[in-house]
Amino acid sequence: MLIPLFNYEAYRIIMESSFVFKGKDYLYFPDGCNFYTLYRTTRKINTFSELEYIAEKFIHLNSDFDVDKMKMLFNGLSDRGSGHIIRTYSQNRVEDMIDRVHSRRKLPYCARKRKIVFNPSKMMDRKTKMKIVGVVIGRRNRPSIDDINSAIEELWLDKDKITISKVASKLNKTRHLVRWYFDQDKLDQFKVLNLEIKEENEMAKAIEAIDSLIEGGNKLKMRSLKQITSIRNYSLLKRAVNRYHEKI
């Protein structure tokens, strides 16, 4: 499920890259095209750098948007009460970042180019879309190593556990077609990456718990922190405390 980061109807925000379909159900780009979106998955924004990346996409999609109104929207987004982010950032820090992004107008990084873009005005379920992808791109067309690496990188950036099934889903391919890439060396590498992803997600939970403690007027003590989290790794909790203080 995709969750909008902003009230796009109230502020007339362009939420995704736009294309001219001329009545077509979809567009096909053999070499792929950049596609940006201001929706998120169930995963919340974990870091300030992620928030800045969203700002880069926002100004790329809405180049004429009023900067003061943009600051107001991002101050709301960067508040933990919005439900989109794991911790609150100060208004000055957020507004300085918006000024920087607005003046720089950097082309945002695109994790994976899209070869097929479906017309949002056409109602099609996932099964129908997958059939179209199969016909246009070819069911037996193996993804390139670059395609697979891009899908893995996207999972890593989302801090989502890397599995063969998830890589296949990112590429709109069958599990069988990507399984050949996952030899034992790669599977061993992914065990290490998935452990790091697990630790990063636990770190995010710990930082959110630290925020909750401090906002509640409590002193930051390891005993209190352990009581409100399921994390028992003292070393990880200590690193979370250090990271929290570094970002204040």
C-alpha cells in the first residue's frame, strides 16, 4: 500500500512524474525512464537525509511551488506526529535544508528506471499489469545484472530484507528468472546485508524510543530504554544513543 506524504489535493501538489499518454493504457521506454513519487510504503522516514531526498523530489516535480508553503509542509512532515517519520527535526534545520534544496535544484537520484509506465486514469489490477509487462518485455527475458543490482540497492535503501522473491517483484519478473543470479557467494553476502538492515531498523526503533522518553520528560537511561523496546542488544542501544546525540 502506498501512502501519500502530503495532502496533495489541498495544495495542488504533483505527486508523481507525469507523462502524456494520449489515451494509451501505458507507455514503454526500452531504455527506461526516471520516475519519482511522493508516496511511501509502510516504512517510515528514518533519517534526515531521506527527508532531504524527498525535498529534492518535491521541488523537481513542483518547480514553481512557493518556497514558504513548502517549508510549512515539510515542517509538518518532519514532526513525528505526522505519522510519516520516526523522530521530529527542528524547524530551523528543516527550513535551512529547504532553502538549500530549493536553490540547488539537483536532479534527484533515481534508484530504478521504469520501462513501463501505466496510465493512472486507467483502472487495471496488478494481474493485468503483470500480463502486459510479460507481453511487452518478455517473460523469458532475463534481467541484467545491473537491473538486479538496482533492485537490491532499492531494497537496501528501503531497509527491506533482501530475498529472491522481493528482487523478482521489484523487477516484475518471476522468482525462477532471477534465481540464477543468487549463487552461494551472493546468498552469503545477502546474509551479511540483511543483518545490517535488521540492525538499522532496530536502531530506528531505538531512536524513536529515545525521542519518546525525552519528550515525556524522562532521563535517558539504558534501563528505561530497554523497558520500552524489545531490543536487548546493549551495544546497539548505545550506538543509537550516540547517533541520536549526533543528530540533535
